[in-house]
Amino acid sequence: MAWLTDRFKWYQWYNYIRLKLNLSFEFDQKAADILSNLLSENHGSIESLYDLSKNYSKAIVVGAGPSLERSYSILKQTRDCLIVSANGATSFLLRSKLLPNIIVTDLDGLLKDIIKANRNGSMVIVHAHGDNIKKLLKYVPILKNPLGSTQVEPRPYVYNFGGFTDGDRGVFIVKALGFRIIGMIGMDLGMRIGKYSKYGVKIDKGVKIAKLEIAAKLLEWAASEIELYTLTPIAIDIPRVRRITVQEFLKL
């Protein structure tokens, strides 16, 4: 069991999020316990995640914002970076013949694409929360060597990296792996919701936008401790997050 973020700071954020979105600590913890039990039969290792990260000096987190579909020319220049896909962005990457190194998901993306990428070598970090217990039970057993994440107390094979949405959690994961230069593509966090966000799932737009606002606040926190850049021209402005071109990012 491991905290891979500052526990005290995280619970300050979690309590704010819990009150804002009416979350249940008990249900979130129940989901983490169920995921831990599932992973006891089928799990990857945190060591393999660290070993993978040693091959790269920079990381890119790919979100499912509306700019994603116009980002292929940017993405194809980042093949020498560790690529982390946030949930539904995996579908776009596969359609673009790009395989992410890591997929961060709470299992509400297009699961056939996540499973396909996993079987082709992508490591999957499955997030447990109170609303996805049925999906955990259905899909975790068929994934290859998954790891788990939680937003409450960690359990065996289930880590608390920090982060709330799949996109900002991807940033916290690579931060926990030791990356200090992280770029974001498709992490727009604005009022428009991307085609690949919750692919095929009915979205409550008000709740979704509230979650994106939380993600922006968490990214500001992350950016106080690392160099965090957005490579997407239409992304919202976040304090401490610099907007640069992919060419500038690769020269860092």
C-alpha cells in the first residue's frame, strides 16, 4: 500500500471535491477495496512502471478535449516521450496508429480500444471510485497486468497518486514517477466537451464542466512542483502552466 502524493495536501483537495460533487468517502473506499481484491489475482507491478519511465526524459499526457482531433501533427512529433493516454483519448491514438505507453482510466472510455491497446503493450492504471464498481468487476479480470489507483486510502496494488479526472491524474502519475518536464495535449478544460470524452456515454454537461474546473485547479497545484506545459493552442489558461509549441517543448 502506498501514497505517491502528499497525503495531507491530497485530503485537503479531496474534501473540497467531495463536498462540491457530493462524493461518498465510504463508496470510494469500497471501490478501492474491491479493486485491490480483483488485482490480487491479476496485477502488474509498480516497479515495471518505474522501469518504463527510466527510458524517457519527458512525458506527454494526452487528454480527450475537442482539440485532440486536430493534434495529430503535434502527437507524431512526441514519439520519443513517454505517452500517457487519459481514458477516451486512447481511441483517437489508436486510430492515429499511436500506442500509448500508459492508459489512465476509470473505465468509461471505449473499452474495446483500451483492451486492444493493453494487449498490444500499453500499461493500464485503473481508477476505482464509488460510481464504477460494476465496471471494475466486469473489466479488470480481462485486462493484462493492470495497476490500480484510488482517490482515498491506498490498498495492495491500488495506489494514491493524486489527481481526480483521468487527465490530471495522468499528470500526477508521471510526476510520481519522477518526471519534472511534462507536456499536455488535448487537455483543453474549457466549456466544450470533446468527442472522445466518455465515448458513447451520456454526459451530464454541468457535472463534466465542474470536474474540468477541478482538474484545472489540481494542475495548478502540480505546476507549482514541476515544469508543466500545454502544447494545445485552445487550452484554457492555468496559473503556472506555460503554453509553448511542441518544438519548444522538445528542446527543453
